[in-house]
Amino acid sequence: MISITQAVQDLVANPRPVLCLDTCDFLDVVRSFADPDPKEANLFHAQSFRKALQELTTRPDRFQTVITYLVRHEWGQNIGEARNKVGHHLGEIDRRIDRIAEACGLGKIPAPTLSSRLVALPLTTSLIALAEGLMSQAIVIEKDVACVERALERVMDRRRPSHKKEIKDSIHWEHYLELSRRLGAAGHAQDRIFVSANKADFWADRNTQDIHPDLKDEAHASGLQFFGRMNLALRALGV
């Protein structure tokens, strides 16, 4: 982990676009395709992470991912639940295939065959590795006391993204705002982007991926762009 000051020094000495990520972006790589809501079940996150990793493999300075110290902590707290969600999803598909096979037998027609049970596939492990692969490429910002204090003020004032008294999103937000402000003051002219799939706290509404109006002015003042989806952020960077 490094301080915001050290991150600014690095990014000014070797200018490159900055891509700040929320914890949910990493978790959604694993859990999204297993979402019971058909509108939310997708592979967008995994596809975007794979594209980002491929780009960084060939062009390491194409952009710089950034996370806060809290992202790793939240990842550790929640990845077990995400793993279980995928396991349940795959198990349910296996059970449905079994019912189809049984029905085929009753109808005296050939039953479908699979080489292995879906639940036995190392899918969850591979998706976790994909998420952690991009995490390992990130600059990790250590705790900044002033940023945490401002996050606490948001909680006390019930200001978004702490309008529901949750502090973690405000901690991410304040660290990324501060990083972007300092980079702008230091002459960093590359794109600075924050991505969050957290609809409840950052989006204008659940169907509009623009940043919420309550946060728009401070994001603009700091030079921090917002995207609700990783694929849109990569597209803005030309990836």
C-alpha cells in the first residue's frame, strides 16, 4: 500500500489514465452471472476484467487501476458468500438437468449427457482468480485520516453515498476524490475514472448509469469521471 501523495508522484512521473474501482466491481466478476434476476445475470464484469488484463499484459502503462485499502478488506469479507452463490446456481442447473434426463427416460427418448457435473467445475475458482488478477495490478491506497474523517461527516450528515448511514462507500469515494484533486493540481492530464456498479448509492437511478446528482458537482470539481459499468469505462479509454 502507498499513500495518496506517493500515488500522485508515481502517476505524474509516468502519466497514464487512472481507473478507480469499487469492491462490487470485483465481486460481480464472480457473482453476476449467477444472479437470480435475469436482468442482472450477465458476464459483462468478467468480460471487462479479461479485456483489461489482456490490455495491461501487452501495454502495462495503458492505464492504472487503483483501489483503496478497504477494497481488499471487503473482498475478503464477501468472497465466501459470492462463492456459495455460484455453487448454489450451478447445483440448481445440475438438478434441472437430472429432471430433464429423468423425463427423457419416461418418454423413452435419449437423455442429454454432460462430461461432468457443473457444480464440480473449477468455475468459481477461475473467476476469483480473474478478479484477483486485476486487483494485483492495482495501486492500493492506504488509509488517509482526513479522507476517513470526511467520510464520517457524510455519515453524520446522511449525505450520499452514506445517506443510509453506511460508511464504506464514502471511504472509497473520499479517497478517490482526493487522489483526483491532487493529480489535477499536479498537472495530470490523463483521464481519471471511478467505476461502481453500486446502483443504490452512486447511480442517478437504477436504470441510469450516470452519477447521482448529489455527487455530480464534487466529481466534476475533482476531475473524476464516473461510469456505472467497467465496459463503458474501458470504451472511454479506447480499450
